Amino acid sequence: MSSYVHSSSYVDKKAIIADGVSIGPFCIVGPDVKLGNNVELVAQVNLSGTTSIGKDCKLYPFVSMGHPPQDIKHKGGAVSIEIGERCVFRENVNIHPGVDYGEAVTRIGNDCYFMVGTHLAHEGQMGDNVIISNGAQIGGNVKIGNHVVLGGLSAIHQHTRIGNHAFVGGMATVTKDVIPYGSVIGNKAHLSGLNIIGLKRRGYSRETISHLRSAYRMLFAQEGTFSERISDAESAYSNNKHVMEIVNFINSQKNRRICMPASWKQS
């Protein structure tokens, strides 16, 4: 299947354009851009830098990717963006590459959906099936797991980690890490429980959800220190992969603070 390029668009001769690509009016595609099979640029899309977009992705008007990161420490070295398959980028989405003094590649997984006016800054690492709602802003070097939902106008502070299946409420300001399966709301964001609705939608069993709820109550009880509660959960649920995912997430970077319930303390 041949590709289509509208006469008003500019596609550099060095760009790699796979079969079935459709490039609508007034688009610009730079020399180091690679578009996979059946990628569609609806109109007025600007792609620069070393940017690779997987098959079946769709980019709407005024999407911009690959221009230098907004980081004054970056000195112009080789950086890039790698995007998986079947992702959708709605109007005015902006994605920046990595930086030459740190992580050089910004990565986005498969089946992600970026709604209008969203931004992923330099060095972002994103899993599969992530939904970024209108106006959400993601700072530099943020790591987002699989099946995460960010609510509209939420803001994620640089270097934050967001675990698998987490939910971030609309207009939340997240400055601490969000545990897998957690739900956070507010400014500044606090843990409001588990993402039960998301887990049910994804087919998690009642038993699995029950175990996660019990572990959550143990981890975020008022008694003892947080370190003691982590050890208790690790002992009680050592054979439960979902609970251990939370425990391992917390233990893997103990220098990072996590979002806690509003009235509870991390000690």
C-alpha cells in the first residue's frame, strides 16, 4: 500500500515513511523522523528530531514532537523519542525528547491516548494503555506504568513515579510517587484509596480486589511506623503478586516519598 502526502506538506527526503502512511495538509516531517505503517497525520502536525512513531498511530492538528527539551542543562546532544503502536495524540499535544546529560530517550508504550493540550516533558517513560486527559502536564523524567489514567488539568512533578493501574484525579498536583493501584486527588495530591473502578473495568476478580483492600488497610493503618507496616504486609502477602507489586514499588526507591492518605503520616 502506498503512502499519501498532501501537496501542502513538507516531508524531508531522508524521513522514513512506511506503507499506508497518510500525511494531511500543512504538516512538517523532519529528516530523522520514522513513521510506521498506517500512521496518520491529520493536518498541521510538526515532527522534528529523532522521532520514531509506531504503526497505526494517529496525530491530530498542532501536535508537536521532537523539538529540543525545555531544559537549560541540555546542550544539544543526540536525543530521541520512541512511540509504540496504536497511540492517539489529539490537538495541541507536545512531546519532548530526552536530554544529553541524562536519559536520552523519551518513551511511550502502545495504545496510549493523549487528549487535547497535554504535555510530556523530557525523559518521560510511559507504559501501555495510558490515558492522559485534557490539559494534563507531565514534568521531566517522570515514570508512568501501564493502565494509568491522569485526570484533566492534573500536573505531575518532575522525577515522580506513578505505578501500574493508578488513577490521578482531575486538577490534582502530584509531587510524590503514586503506588500501583492507588487513586490520588487534591492539591497537593493525597492518596484517597485504591482505583477500584479501574480494577473492576479491567476484569480483576473480587478476591484479588479484596486482598488488595486488606493490604491497603495494613499499609496505611495508624498503628506503628510506615516501615513496620511495609514489613508486615510483605510477610502477610509474600505470595500475592499484586500486593507485592505495591511493596516492591515502595521499597525500590526508599529515597522517594509517596502520596499518603490526607490525615496520615509517612514515618
